[in-house]
Amino acid sequence: MAYEQSKSTSTASASADPALPPNAKKPAPVRPARVKRRMKAAQALMEVLVREGTTHFFGHPGGATLPMYDALYDFPQIKHYLVRHEQIGVHAASGYARVTGRPGVCTGTSGPGATNLVTGLTDAIMDSTPIVTITGQVASNWIGKDGFQEADITGMTIPVTKHNWLVQNEHNVASTVHEAFKLAMHGRQGPVLVDIPRDVFQREVEFDAEDLVSKHSYRAPSKPTVQALAAAAEAISNAKRPILYVGGGAISSNASKELFEFATKLGAPVAMTLMGKGAFPETHELAVGMLGMHGTACANYTMHNSDLIIALGARFDDRVTLKLDTFAPYAKVVHVEVDPAEVNKNRTADFPLHGDLNVVLQELTPLVRRPDTEAWWKQVSEWRQKHPLVYHQGDGAILPQFAIDTLYKMTKHRNPVVTTDVGQHQMWTAQFFKFDQPRKFITSGGLGTMGYGMPAAMGAQCGAPNDLVMCISGDGSFMQCVQTLMTASENNLPIKVFVMNNNHLGMVRQWQELFYQERYKSVHMPNQDLAKIAEAFGCVGMQARTPDEMERVFEKALAIENKPCVVDVFCDQEENCYPMWPSGTAIDAMIIDDPRYAKKLRMKN
Amino acid sequence: MKHTIIALVENEPGVLNRISSLFRRRGFNIESLTVCRTESPDYSRMTLVVDTSDTDAEQVQKQLAKIINVVDVQDVTHEPIVVRDAVLVKIKADAAARADVMTIAEIFNAKVVDVSPEELIIEAVGYESRVDAFLEMLKPKGIIEITRTGRIAMPRCGTPVRAMNNA
Ligand SMILES: Cc1ncc(C[n+]2csc(CCOP(=O)(O)OP(=O)(O)O)c2C)c(N)n1
């Protein structure tokens, strides 16, 4: 069996235009005589960045990238954001990419600058975020000699990039960067890295933008066959208990419109993953909530009992399936996926449809008939009514759910962009903040990278300058990339950071409580004055200490227009996140409501 | 079961590293891997054997196909193919033992390629099980060292050749 690949190698003379046969010569362009200009490779690199539409460049300079920064000096149209740690640059590029749908661009110097990028690249490959990374490398004659600040960054990042290049020939700099942009966006999106030795940046080249050809041509992903589409359509039309399982691919593929048509034609329940939130309007009556470990009971029951899973840009990740051999035992699977390697990886697909989701849905929707789901909906609605997401705010400390729910109600009319860090606050945000549009909820799903939230918010604010951009964070995660605040404040980026401060690494504390007999170890962080930290970085720092004053403080924070602002929300220290379906268990192990709540109530009375 | 996968890859530095990195990271167990030059200087051809389930073999193939430098991948386990394995074996063969060793070599169509008063190097090419049988026969004579290519495979004559730049 052979798998069709959508890449092919083109020789230098071959055209990269997908519409032409592989060996056809390019038709002569109708334009004035072309001028080749002599310049340094670093300048040619800048020319390519501009051509690829780069307006924001997140990075930190160093010895090996000095020639690149020297070239950047003459390109004011590329705005450089000086991050205070390269990890922040790559996460910012991620936030930018996810809010705009275009590749984010970042850079670090050789050695430590490059290795500091590795976490962000790993985050990006896990969440299929398109990022182009440029790293400096030691001079060519020092490669392999362990010279000062040499790191084998292409070797190190093989598993965490779609591809990477060490460019040793100055004449290949421009075309490689051009190809890097193509590849980042092609098929399943993801990060790429181009490593350029210091001397290569400085060498002279002849640059002609019209000459840029990438070595590989990237054709649009193939489409499923008519037979495959018909078989899937038949299964869908005859399903009794269908569910749409929508993942991040629906957002990468810009398939929201097609998804809406498909889902409303079917009238089937729509469940989204953490990464898929907003692909379909979450306030729509068909939406049954988030799936998985901290998803709604209704979404998980619907999945478990369904007879047909229609997986759209999703990959049967363990946070959704928990235990593969007991997961959705009655269901057949239609799997629409752009990456053939995801099909049959975790769960066998009965109806695999390989292709770009929005294209496949355009073809599939006219073929399906609305299945009869009346009885199914009766059941699903019962689950929905019986197990709503709840919290019980009293007059004690602020509950994080209350703070997040309040923020949602206060801001939904402004259609905000929300980023999160990782932990309980992330899951509560996913539960209580509803999004009716894609590219509004930006979180680290696959890698679960604490420290992602603020840099991503900064990048998102760059990509969506007129949007309200908020980061909902935890006091642990906040500290991991806290120096983001400096870059945000010096660029007057009005991101709003709301820290659910429970003085703990809350999610770890929760696991120690539930699974390690309350033997709390290294999870308590009592004395962090977050508002003061924010002020020191030139941001506005605020505190919300009680449920009563909370909304007033939030209002003030939301009104700030030209500065970042951090709100330290004094939260209950022991609140746990439910529902919780522990890893590796079957669905009957799902704990839906907080078992302590009943006890707490008794104690109060 | 044993799956034979052949792949055409770009002849570039680091390609083998990308492939072995993939195998390590995904926990695929390779039995043998051969890489060699081809009729074109721009490409190398790989034959690899993985002992794994059909689903995992499908993963191996799909994950390989995602590597940019991999131009074409084919699982030829169930296709008509010619399969060979080559071995060089250095064996003790003083004057007394030499005739015996040579007879075994002859039976297996193997060739003596080097000689000293005490030792011989013999080359044998064939299907793996045949090479295994040959080595088994030689064992009692005192094998000094062995080097083997591992499986190489090629679709039989008459099967359409897949184009190099249009996978
Ligand atoms: C870089 C990194 N280190 C460790 C973890 C493991 N981890 C997951 S959640 C969590 C606690 C996060 O605490 P906080 O940011 O305060 O959020 P909370 O759970 O309290 O809302 C930790 C340590 C991680 N996800 N990322």
C-alpha cells in the first residue's frame, strides 16, 4: 500500500506552481526587466521576510545574529519585539499565528538563544501552530568544533519541527526561508527552523525576489475519493447516535463556516476539544461542551454512548479518550484528517477521509441526509440538564470559577481573545468561557506549557491590535515567563492578565490531595506580591481581594487602554476542578461534582 | 510479522539522522536498515525491516512519509519482490579444516574472497534464511567475525517503477 504524499521535489528549473506539470517551464513573466541586486544574505533574508508578510518579529539578539540585526536596522516595516527570554519569543509567535492564521516569526542567537526556543517549538508541534524560527549559528569553519556558543540546534529540534535546515551556502538563504514559510503552513501546520551561520549572513548574494523557488513544491493535500465520501455520508445519514468530535484542526483549516453548515444540517450534538473551542459556536444549542478529562459530563457521556463519531481535525488524544480500550465502545468512526499519520494511530477509523477539513466538508455536506436523532437528543438533553457546570460562591474567598465566569459575562459582548496558562485556571476557563468564534481561545493543549499564556497574549495583541486580549493565568504559571510584562509594557500592549492566585500550584495540589493522601509537597507559594511585580515592569498592578470588590476591580482593569495590567485575584486555596475523569480510567470513574461541596455545606450550617 | 519497507530519500546530510530519530522517538523497532546510492546521485534508497503489527507498520510508513526528505515509501511485504541479504564471514580454516569449509561454501554458492594460512573470508548472498542456514553450518568450524548487510529488496520485473520526483 502506498501513501500519497503531497510534497514532491522540484529541480531548480521546474516550476513550483502547483497548477503546472512538474517539469513545465514557468511562463515568461510580463513585467519589466528583472534586476538582480547585490546584497548580504542577511539583507536577502529580510527581503524574504517582508515578502512573506512578516510585520512582527519576536526575538533576542546575540553574537551569531549580529549581522541579521544589522540588516534589520534598515527594515522598519518589520517591527522587532525584544523579548527577555527566547521562550517568550516563540510563544508570542504562537499567539500571533493562532490569532491571525499566519505564521509567527521568531529568532534566537546560537547556543543558549537557540536552546531556549526548544520548549516553544515543542509546544507548537504538539498544537500544530505555524512558526518560522531563525537561529544564528557559529561561523561555518567552527561548526563541529565545540566553539563558543555552538549548539547543534538542527540536531536537537528534529523531533519538534516539521523540518529544519542548516544553511551553509549563502545563495540558499533566501530560498530556504521562502520554503520554510510554505512548509509551516502546508498540510498539518507546525513549526520550522532555519539555522544560519554567522559568516553566511555576511556573505554577498545576488537577490531577485522573482527567483525564489523552494526545493520542494507543496501541493494542496489530496481529496478523499468519491467512494470514500459516499460511504461516510451513508454511515452519517443512518447514524442513530452521532456526535461531532471537533478538534483544533477545524480552526487551523478555517473550517468554521463549513462546519456550521454540516453540523446544522445534521442536527447532531457537537463536542469540542480544548483546542477546538470556538470552531463551532459554543453557545449554540447543538454544542454539548468540552470533551475529556475536565470536560462536561454531557459531552463525555454523549461520546461514550454514540454509535458514530465524526472526528473533524481531532486526534483521539489521551486527554479525550483517557483509556483507549474502553473509549466509545459502540461507535464507528468517520475520521477527517489532513495528516494521514493521525488516522488509525490511536483509534481505527472505519471511514477515513484524508484532506483539508474545509474542503472535505464542502464535498461531504451535500451528500448527507439529516439522521433521525430525536431519541438520542432526548437522552443527551437529559445528561445536559442533570450535569450542568456549577460552582458555589459564598462570602468567603473568591472562587476562580466565579472570577472567570464573571469575566466572561463582563466581556463577551467585546468578543475577546483569551489566552491561558496551564493548570486548574486553564480548565476552568475552558469550562466557563464560551467562544462563538474561532481563533479567540488560545491555550497550550498538547504540551501543557506553563508560561505560555502571557507571551501568547502579547503575540495575539500584536496580531489583533483592536481586540480585547486577556490572559487568564495561575500564580505558578505567571512566574514562568513573567518578564513578558517588560516587553508588553515598553510596547504599550494593553494585555490584561488575570491571575487566579490560589497561592498554590493548584492542579498539582489537587492531585496530591486526591491521589497522594494529601501529602502536599512543593506546591505552596505563599508570598508573591503580583501587583508589585507588575508595577516594577511598568504595568498597572491591581488586587481583587473579595467577591464584593472583584467586579469593580475588573471593570477598572478592562478600561485600561495603553498599558498592560495585572490583576491579582485572591482565590480560594483549596478549590478543585471538576468534573474530573482520571487518566487511564474508564468513564464510570469520572467524578462529576466536587465531593467536598456537600461536606463544606454541612460544616457551614 | 516482519514488514519490508522501501523508501527513496534525498541524498542529503542528516537524512539518516532524521529517520533514526523518528524510529527512536516513536519506539519503532528496526531489525535492519540499509541505505545505498541509487541510479541518481540525488537520491538514496533504503530498505528497512520492522517486526511489528500491521497497524504499527502503517504508522512507520506514514510517519516516514512525513519527513520532507523522504520522497517515496512503500510497504512491499505483500508485493512481489526480490529479497537479498549479503554476508561476509571470517572463519578458522587451517590446512586440516579448509576442505570441509570449502565444501560447505560450495553447497551454498558462496565465494572465498580472502585467505591466510589460518583463516578464510567467505561471501554469501541470498535470501536471509539461506544465509542463516549457511552460517549455522559454519558455526562448528569456528566463526571469527560476521558482517551482514541486512535485507535489501526490489519489486520484481514488470512492476511499474515509481517516479523519483513525483511520489
Ligand atoms: C513548564 C511546566 N512545568 C510543570 C508543569 C506541571 N504542572 C501542570 S499544572 C501545574 C500547576 C500550575 O499552577 P498555577 O499556574 O498556579 O495554576 P493553577 O493550577 O493553580 O490554576 C504544574 C506545575 C507544567 N504543566 N509545565
